[in-house]
Amino acid sequence: MADDIVELAFPPEFALGDKVRAKALVRNDGSFLGKRIGDLLIEKGEIGYVRGVGTFLQRYFIYEIDFLERCVVVGMRAKELELVEAFEG
């Protein structure tokens, strides 16, 4: 989706428990406590699981992704993720 689209007008792209892959590396933008701004949080291709779905600026979905191998939880946009496997709960 383009940034000018209000994502909240559509259902979320990912559901709780979905297995997802990071499409790009993620650095701390200052919102991750305990790390310096610019520190690497997630490498491109790392696998995580959707743990929560929230919103930002009444426009975007923010997916709370648990990267188990790295023991870190990061908020990401749908454009930064790709589905690996849908959760069948």
C-alpha cells in the first residue's frame, strides 16, 4: 500500500500468530528503549510472529512482531513484512 492510503479503511494484512519475514533491516529510530538510535534491531529476512496489531496516527496498522531468536519485539508496518505462513488457530 502507498503511504497516502489510510490502511485502517481495510482489514489488517496480518493476523495474530502469523509467521512473517522482515523485508528490510530495522534500526532503532529512538522508540526502542535500551538501545541507541541507529542500533540494528532486525536483519532483513529474519522470521517473527505477529503478537499484536495496533494503529498509528489513525492511518496505519502497526504490527507487534516477536522475533524469538533475537529475543526482541518490534513494531513494524505491513510494507516492511511478508507473510511466511498464516496461523491456523
